[in-house]
Amino acid sequence: MGGAVKGKRMPRAVREQQMMDAAVQTFGQRGYRAASMDEIAELAGVSKPLVYLYLNSKEELFTACIRREASALVAAVRAGVEPGVPADRQLWDGLRAFFTHAAENPDGWAVLQNQARTHGEPFADEVAAMRAELVTFVTYLIGAAAREADCDSELAEREVAGLAHALVGAAESLAGWGNGTPGVSAKEMAATLMNFAWAGLANLMNGQRWAPSSRA
């Protein structure tokens, strides 16, 4: 009898992920303030007291959702890049992985980009940490491209950092647009950003810099 009851008991880790899945869906579709612990518990198929037992508050649950979705996005980008291939191919693969993950996880994307950023600390800080990790990765890729072109000594560290921030910001904006525009694929978004950014980077690597025209 006792063995049968024990056999039906769901492992804590599985139950937690079930609650997190429900929370991400609810927060992503309803928003942080409108979402209730009652509907999260109902969607997860557990009792409300059990949700509070695992995660002490709505704020703690939302923070846990942000961390999980941020980690999953960064992991997807890193997993999509094959080390050792040319830098432009690495960036292309990373962008495709980024846009694919955002499209396949619209509720998680909404939690990161639409909800966490609009409700202040500590939520915005969690997203900022994720963004910093992506910027660090893109900084490495731009540095690798500069080394391939033998111009790494010509690019200042601050300039590379600025380019990486601009590229990540553009990717975030483009993913938001793509998720809200029917028929836009991850491959199309990645190609758009490569055409926008890499063509300019290629010129930069070849010493062709833009400068404002002088006035007569």
C-alpha cells in the first residue's frame, strides 16, 4: 500500500518544472501584475499552498522564471555556435539559434523582454545579467573576426564593446518584431541582421571606416 502511494508521488524537481512551465505561460500571456498564483497553480495541476511551499512569493516565482528563461536562451545561442569555424559563420549560427529560440518560446521571450524589463528591480537586473553574457559572447566573436582580418590592433577595446552592444540590442529588437509578424522565419531575421551588421563590420575589418562628410 505504502509503495503504491510512493510510486504515484511526483518527484520534486519534476513538479517544480511543471509549476515553472505554468508560471512562464501565465506571466508571458497575462503579464506579471495580472497573473495570479491561483491560475498558475490551476494550470500546473497543483494546489496554491504547494506553489507557495516551493517558491515563497509571486516575486520569487517570477524571478525564478526569468532566470530559467534567460539561462535557456544563452545556452541555446552557445550551443548553436560551432567553435573553430570562421567568425562570420559563428555569428550567423548564433543569431539563428537566438531567433529560433525566441520564436519557439514566445511566452519565455515575453517574460524576458516585455515583462521583466518593465517592472523594475530586481527583475530588470536579471535581464541585464543575461544581456551582459550575450554581449560578452558577441564581443568575443567580433574580436575573432578582427584577428582573422589581422586588424585586431586597430580596433579599440571600447569600440568592439560598443559594436557588440549595438548588435545584441538590434537582435533583441528584431526578435520582438519577428515574433509579432506572421511568416517571418529565424533564418530570415538572422540574414537581415547579418546584411545590416556584418557588411559594415567587413568594411571596418578592411580599414574602410565611415566618416561624416566635411562641410565646405
